[in-house]
Amino acid sequence: MDFFSSLEISASALTAERTRMNLIAGNMANANSTRTAEGGPYKRKDAVFTARQPGAPTFGETLSRFGSGTPTGVEVTAILEDQSSPRLQHDPKHPDADEKGFVALPNVSIIEEMADMITASRAYEANITAAQATKSMAMKALELGQ
Amino acid sequence: MPIDKLFGTTIELVSKNLDLRAKNHMYLAGNVANAETPYYRSKTFSFEDQLKDAVRHREESAAPAVAAHPNHIPLKGSAHRIEDIEGIVDESNVNGLGRDGNGVDLEREMGRMAENQILFNASVKILAKKFEGLKYAIKGGN
């Protein structure tokens, strides 16, 4: 059923964008966390988005993907830690400062996170609009024969 | 069958149009969903030309040379029957210019979605009016 697949596709994107939003919030909250369970400063986390078929693909769907391509939803397939080096700040009074007086702060840039947050929320809105369009088309089709 | 005369012309065309617009909407929703997926290439679904050809072919000849099975290779010079049209999916072969290589132009997709929705609603309206007309005739104008 086309309309339900459309809704499923939009919903998958909403879930993915919300996961991304959670990660961004976590990154911003931990922008100054110098201690973690694994040791060392907090590392920025990012979601990996992968296009995927709605529902479990059948043999036919997998085959047709090689030919014409079928519409795909989106899925968060991994949450990766940014392995770039931590931000070093000279603050000898900080309890986690090294012998030279430098503190290793998380590799989180608030400005980058804010920009990511805006793209995530815009993408979320676009998918909400798409879902609303699906709903209104399905409702319109139900008006037939009245 | 005489019933074909009643439902076979406009209603068949408009309802096929509705089906294909719903399918098109699914592709557009898929593109919007993947607006942030790295290296995703947008997919375009088109059926207008196929539908136009099928209508023209139906008008030209009463008995068109149609394939016996939808999966058969179409005969030369023959168009699909309206009910067999499945549309064509095109996947763009360029990655986007951004750093993530995503090829979705969100504004264009949303514009297409609005257009598709309006045309879908128009088709629903036409179909509803058609049924209304039939009902009016059945009731003898009452």
C-alpha cells in the first residue's frame, strides 16, 4: 500500500533526525566534560545515516533495487565518536590539568553543533510536511464516493 | 462488456493517475527522508508520457497491439494499456556538491511534492464529479 509505505518512509526519517538531535544535545551538554567512564575527555558523537528499504525487503524488491530503484527510508546504522584530538586549554588551576597546565577539553565545537541542530530541525520539519501531505492525500481519497 | 462503457474511459484513466501519483509521492517522501544521508542520489518517478501515449494509442485504434503479459517486451510501436503502466524511476547519476555528497535538493523535492499533491487532489475531485454525474443519471435527474 503506497500511502502506508510513504508514511513509514517519513517516520523513519523523523526517528533518524530525532536520534541526531539527541546526539547534538548530548554533545552540547558535554562540551566541557573532562572525565568519562572510558577515561579522558568526552568525544563528540555523530550518527551515520543509511538509506534502507521500508520493511524487510523481499527477493523481488532486492532484485528491482539493482534495476530501477525503489523508494528508501533512512536508518541510523551507527553512532561514531569523533576521533579528532581534544581541545587544549591552558588552565593550571583545573583539577584535570597536566603538568604543563593544559586541560584536554572535548572536541566539541558549540558553533558546529548549533549549525547541525538547525539542519536537523529543518530536515525534521520537511519530513513532518511530507507526512502531512501523505495524510491529506489519503483522506482526500477517502472522500471519493461521498 | 457494456459495463466497460460506463467505467472504462475517464474513470480508468483518472484512477490510474491517482495510483501513480500516490507512488510518486512515495518516491518524493523517500528523497526528503534521505535529505541528510551521505552519497544518496535523488530518485525521480515519471509516468506522464507513458500515460499520454497510452491514451493516444487507445484513441487511434480500437484494438491496439498489446503484449499478452505485462512483463513481455513491448511490441514495436505499441503502447502499454493504461492498466499496465508502472512508471519509470530515474536515479540521478551525480552526487551533490556538498561535503557529504548528498544529491537531494530539498526545496525542489518539496515543490514537487506540493505539485503532486495538488494534482492528486484535482484527480480525486474529477473522479468524484464523474461518480456524481453517474449517480445523477441513475436517479433520473432527481
